[in-house]
Amino acid sequence: MNEHDSEVIAGLLEREGYTRTDDIKSADVIIYNTCCVRENPERKTYGQVGDLKALKRKNPDLIIGICGCMPQQPGEAERIREKLPHVDIVFGTHNIHRLPELLKEARAGRRAFEIWEREEEILEDLPVRRQGKLKAWVTIMYGCNNFCAYCIVPYVRGRERSRKPEDIVREVTQLGREGYKEVTLLGQNVNAYGKGLEPGVDFSDLLLMLNDVPGIERIRYTTSHPRDFSEKLIETVATAEKVCENFHLPLQAGSDKILKRMGRGYTLARYLGLVHDIRARIPGASITTDLIVGFPGETDEDFQRTLEAVEEIEFDSAFTFIYSPRRGTRAAEMPDQVPEDVKHERIQRLIEVQNAISLRKNQALVGTSQEVLVEGPSEGNPDMLEGRTRTNKLVHFPGDRAALEGKLVTVKITSAKTWTLGAEVVK
């Protein structure tokens, strides 16, 4: 979501006459779009923006801004004002569209700090400077109503608001005309899409609408909340030919006690039932997840249940996180905070278990044929091409870039590593 917000910010700046530069020393405007889900990005922001003070001293006309989730937190804008006096612009998640007006203030020599406490109506048709020409992010809804005990997102992104389906279809249709092949639909909880819209429409309905858009070959989405996941959605993924068979379902913990303390709204049994239903209906589907270790009150027994759940489910891959207290959330005030050394020991054990499973799952694909969208040269080896399968596996293979880039091709998997596959083009 932050990446797509950055694309909108870049679009607004280009509309104001700016062009992007990779040389920070030649920049007239530097904007930091921030995250606050964990503590480390906040520390990095203060450190890196602090280092820009010397650049500002050499170029007093340089405009420096901080935006996004971090300054949206209560009191954070004033903290920035005090600790980073060379910052000219600060705005939050609800008023990105106001950037041109804030720039005018800054160019007139006035510090422009503007944080909207509440979200307003969704604004359509903001300019977007997309990062690539093949795959595109498309926001379908904003905010979150779940208020998990550890999560700051509902406080900085606001309540759930869904875009109208006709606006989303119009945007995706335009992307298809421009040559984009794949879209990823964005929402903090896409399964909640459509609540409050008239006439009634849900996420499955939206997927079916987008499945008919000419030019688009693949549709992905992130993220799904297990509490709102439905049989209808499984059936839609199974039958809609453009919707990819990759399910990202954050489990977070394998202990029912910890899931309850987190406020996740489901049990491990409910989650296992979802996994069973997905694999029964779509046998080749990949399932990935998010996992948190060291949540307040997590005992060795609770952590062991997470390990056992991971071994039973056999995720294709997992994003693993050490619990990071966020001020203003319920979990930050909970007793029984887990010591840092225990958190680090647990996450290493979890990573070892999951990596072994990921390697085994990838090795099982050796010898199979897979459809891959060719994205271009491999980052690690420009002599090789890379692309992703429908199940979101990264594949490296030799081939003619001019002939294959942007195409859907069939490859035969010839080798497997923990995070990537090797292949050769079949046709």
C-alpha cells in the first residue's frame, strides 16, 4: 500500500512539473513515505532524514517532506517538528492529494504541517506514476475495522471505505489498454470489500467483474483476513480464469490463547478448515502467511503450537516477524512482555522450520510445467530472465528478452531452491 501511495505522490509531483532523479544531491524535493507497523522503520526515518540536514545547509531551497503512516500517529508530527527542524512538509495518510498546496507553502518559506485526524470521501482520478509497465497496484479499499491488539494500522489508515466497483473496473480497463498484464488489488482486508456499498457487492463479485477486463491476464490481491474468508471466494478463485491460485492468509499464531489475545477472531481449527477447503477445491494452490513470535504472554507451549501448525499446514512461504510494541495499541500495555532474547531465539527456530518446508514444496515442482509471466532480466543475473508462476513462485530461466518479456510462457521446472525455481522455456 505504501508503494502505491508513493506512486500517487510521484504522479502529483510530476503534475507539478517535477521529474524523478536518482541523485539525491540534485533533488529539489525529497519526500519520505513512512511505515509505522514496526519500530525499526521509524528509527531509520529519523536517522536518514537527520542526515539530510547537511544537504539542506548547502541548498536552502531544498524541500524535505515526511508523510504516510508515521506522522499520522498522535503527537508524531510535533515530534518531527521539534527533532527535525529542517523538515518543511509533513502530511498523513488521509491528505496525500494536498501535496501541491503544501509545496506552495514550503516554497513560500513556511513549514507546512497538515495531519487530518479523520478520513474523508475517496478521491478518484489522482495521477499515478507507476513503477513498471507490466504489473500494477490497484487500491480497492482503504482502512481497517479489525483492531487487532498489536496493530497500529486502523489508527493511521482509518476505517474501512470501499471504492465503487465501476471506478475500479474503469481503472483496470485503462491499465489493460496501456498494456499491463497483471494487477494486484490492495486492501488491508480485501475480504471486507463492499461493506456499505449500494447496491450490494462483495469481493468475489468484484473479482468476477475484473475477470472480464480485456488485456489483463492475471489478477492477484492482498491481504485476506481469515475471519472474513468465504466459500464463495474459494469458488471464485477456482472458476475465474484470470484470478491466480495464490492465497495469502495471515495466521499470526498457532495458539488459540494467543489468537484470542491478539483479537484475530478465529481459532486454529477454523483456520485449518479454510486450508482444507482451499486445497480440496484447488489442489495446486499455494498458501502463504504472516507469523508473529513473541506476542505478550506467549509461552514456550504457545510457540510450540505455532511450530506444530506450520508443520501441519506446510505453507509455501511465510513472512515472519518479531512482535514490536506500537504505542496506542492494546498489546503494548499488556503484561508478560516476552524478553528480546527469547523472541530472537524463537524466530530463528521458526525460520528454520519454514525454510525446510519451502524448499520441500519447491522441490516437488521439479519436472512440472508452469505458466510464467516474463517480467524481464533477473536482478541477480542479467543473463537470465525471471517471472512468476500463477502461484507466485519466482522462476529464473534462459531466454530471449526481446521475444519473451511481457509474455505468458510455459516453462519446465528443472531445479529448486528455498525461494526460487530454475527452469527452461517449453513454448
